[in-house]
Amino acid sequence: MWTRTVNGRALHFYLAGINNQNFLMRDRESGTWWQQITGKAIYGPLQGATLDLVLSDELTFGEWRSEFPDGRVLAPIGKFSKEYDSNWEPKVAKLPVVINFPGTELKSRDVVIGLVINGAARAYPWEAFAKQSPIIDHVKGVPLLLVLGPDGKSFRVFVSRIGGRDAEFFLQTDAASARGSSDKKPWPLIDDNGGEWNFQGCAISGPANGTCLDRVPALKDYWFDWRNYHPGTTVYKR
């Protein structure tokens, strides 16, 4: 998700094309072409400009609704409702990729969580992440915490630092059985001082009670797409 203000002017974007299965946007004001995954202007009067990243979540509706019961939902436009595909991901996953990177450790359609810290990109294979969550890692000296949500589908990434010190986090041993249940139990994440934390990254008990971790923008993407636009990326290994 990106801001749409450049040099103090609000721009209006529309889908202009597809490049390597990553869509291209064009703004109506200047006619500049923009890349979806990077937010960069790649052709036109504003070439070289970059849209500012906006922190956003990729959550299931159920998880989002549990956090924001009074939240508003963008509804589909009625006259186009029949054109929306409710199950497009399995179809897209079967499409051949137009670019690939033979010799890399991941397959083109492997799903990863991608993030960039101080110019350094790293990819976390989704399959490994879902089994290992939470993941404690360091990128460019920044301590990171990646957690899978209570629904087993949503995820968030935080700076794993409490009060200026690097912190470790653990999942309670009964966490797996709590996932996907209807019980509204606290998110079973424990820090190295015994404090409990919820999926919003906020302490709900212990010495840090009331403290919230800083969020890190992250993108769920196919490996071929992430690797194409982040050629220097590393891949997380346990």
C-alpha cells in the first residue's frame, strides 16, 4: 500500500498493464507509469520518483473483525459484483511464470514473506514460517519478530526490541491447539521476562505491560516476483 501524493499533488491511479504478472499503474495527472511492488515511477514525467510506503496488514476478515469490530469494509461495486473472482489464487498459482531463477533454493511459485530493512531484503518461505512461528531474526542489526496469527493465516512482523534491548519471544506449548479454535484466548506469545503479548504486538502482562512493539512493513509474495524486484535478497534459514 502506497501514498498517492507526490510533490504535494494527489495523484489518481488506474491499472494500465501487467509486467511479469505484476501490475503497472498509471496516474491520470502526469501519465507516468508506476510499478506495483516497488512503488517506483518507471516511465514518464515523474520517472525516478517513489511513492511512500504505508504500513498495512494482510489479515483474514475474521482476525481483522476481532480487532476492529466497528471497522468499515470497502464493498464491491454492485454492477460489477459478478465479475469479481472469489477464488482466484488457486487459478493464478497454476499459471506458468514468465520469469524464473533456476538454481535458487525456492521454486518460482513458493510463497514468501518479503521485507526490506535499511536497504537489505530478506525472504521468509511461508511453509517454514508457518511451522516455526514465531521467528526471531536479525537483518542489518535490527532484531525482528515474525508471528503467525491465532487464525493460522494472518501474520505480522515487529522489531523485537523492548525498552531499547533486544528481546526473545516464545509461543506457549499449547499454542497449536489454540489456533483456529473458537475460544477467545489471549494471543499466547511470551517474552523472555515472562510477559504475555497479543497479536497486535502489545504486552498485556509482565514488566512491559502496555508497551507495543514497532511494526515492520512486509509483503506476502511469490518467490519469482520478490526475487525479480529484489535481486540481492537473502533467504531465511533456521
